[in-house]
Amino acid sequence: MHDINSPVQPQSGNPFATRSKKAKRLEAFFSLMLRLATYFILICAFYVFGDIVVKGAPVVFKAEFPFVNTTFFTKSPETLVVFETEDGEIHQLGYRDFTAFKDANPGVEIVKENTHSYSAGGILGPLVGTALLTLICITVALFIGLAAAIFLNEYSGKGGYMDAIRLAILNLAGVPSIVFGLFGLGLFCLFFPVIVSEANLRTDLAFEIFGSGKYLAFQGWGTSLLAGGLTLAVMILPVIITACEESLKAIPQGFREASLALGATKWQSIRTAVLPYAFPGMLTASILGVTRVAGETAPIMFTAALAHKDKLPWQDIGGEGRSAVFDFFSQSVQALPYHIYTVSAKIPQSEYTKPMQYGSVFVFMLLVMIFSALSVYMRVHYRSKVKW
């Protein structure tokens, strides 16, 4: 046992003493390893993005005016036909142009003919479909996400129940996107209730509405624009709720107390003294959310996307009025991520498919960069206008 009356022995070693050469060499070694790991990651990123730029930019841009390949943005994907005529000349035409060529030259003998799916035309259909899916998603997710964040931060009390809800939201943010795709397929495509006539009845789980000849049928919307947009909204909701709640938490409590002290109601206090200052953070989260859902493949593959469609969504409407609106939202669409997946993994690869592959990826990369830069700019812009 230690004698309390004995003098305290001084600790061996001086914490402020110069480190030994061995410790210095060890620190230098780990510093070098971390630096090399960082450089390795940067080199890999530059190689991947550089390869996309080198092979994709010539597809999108050209040397002569207007310096942009407008055909790539104004046509939908179609089959590329590579054929050789009897004089030995090799032609590459889209399927429509190939049909027109044969009609205009009935005497030309085609010696060899090969087709390459989705490798001609452009990406107009996938771009339009991606924009519509993202618009539906962000409209629904922003409204519900902002409302949920305000309730959780401003109105809800503290306790185990609310902590469990927040934990569930955080857990949902980490669920793989393919799980949300299966969820959307089961709920929106196969089970969601719709009102139909007997001729459109596809399920036994249906109830007639007061003898009107109409049925409330739990048969879903099928693969459709609305099902895809709502599935993406459900997927991005946890991220938006968490980001908006963190933005609200960053506002000092004194702002709320001062507003309430001046006679404002709870909602007036939130609307005038909290939301304007939290808006930059919410805006950034929303734009980054758009960037994420625009690049998702699995959810829309199950709920909305088609590999090929001849007409744009507004060109395939059959009815008028409310029927036209329903027809618009109930049809399937093309989407850029699914188009990239199709031309890269679902068709035979050749030199004729690479321009479409790299051009589509290059455009998508540009869109992501533009949205990311826009989020940074708008955050800085609005924060400079709001002074605490």
C-alpha cells in the first residue's frame, strides 16, 4: 500500500520535452500515408471525370456554330442503323432516317445492316421525364418535409416518443433506394385506391360507390409518372426533414422569445422571426435533394421509367379536362438515369453505343455540377442578405 506520509514522487518524463527521433519518424510516416491516400482519391476522381469529359464533350459540343449539338437535346433515343451500300459506302442513320433513306432510294442495294438500340437520336425524352419526376417529387417533399420539420422543432414536446420519431427519420435516411423502389411499387403501383368503372376493374378488392357504377378499387396506378414522383418524394423526405430541422435549430431562441414578447402568436413568430433566417439552409438542402433524386435509378425503374417511348408525355394524352390531367400523370416516362443504365448495361456494347453512353453521362454530370453550384451560390447570396 502507498504511504500517504511519503513524499510524492515526480512523474518520469517531461510532456514539454522534445520528442524522440523515433516518434518524429512515426508521425512523418503516418502523415505521408494520409497525404498519399488523399492524392490517390483525387487522381481516381480526376481520371473518371476526365475520361467522361474527353469522351462525352465531343458528343455534346461541336467546333462550328452554334457550338452545341442541338440534335442531341431535341430528339429522343432511337435505334441506330449501320449499313453498307453496294458501292462500299458505310452509313449511320437513326431508324426514322433509315426508313426515309430506303423510301427515297428504292434502287440502292444494302449489302450489310446492323442495328444498335437506343444509340441514335438524343436525350430529349429522358431529360423531360427526369424534370417531371423531380418536379413532382420536390413539390410534395418540400411541403410535407417543411411542415414536419416545423412541427418537430417548434411545436412538439420533448420525450421518448418524439426521440423515437427522430430516430426513425434518421434511420429512413439510410435505407437503400431500391427498398424505397419496392415500397413505391407495392403501395403506389399495385395497391393505392383509385376510382374506376367496372370495365377498368383489375382487382377483387373493390367497393361500389353508392350504386353509381363507379368502384373504389385498391389496384394502384401502375407504373406511372405520379407513382415515380411520389416514391422519390418518400425517399427524400427524411433528408429534407432532418436538414430543415437543423436549420431551424440554428436560429437563436431569443428571436422567438422577443417576437412572442411583442404580442405575436406562435405561428406569427415562426413565420416572421424564424423561417426567414432558416431559409438559406432549407434552400440548400432542397437543391441538394433535387440533385440526389434526379440521379436515382432503382425507384423509378420499378415505378415510372421506360427504356423507350416515341412520344413526350404531353403528346400522349387522350382525354380532355380532368381526364387529360389523369392521363398525363398516369403514363410512364423515360428518365436520364435509367437511360444511362440501359445503354451501358442492358444492350450489347460497341463503338457505336459509346457516343450515347458518354454523352448522356456528361450531360448528367453537368446537371449535377450546376445544381451543386446553384445551392452554394444561393446559400451565400441569401445569408449575406440576412443579418443576425
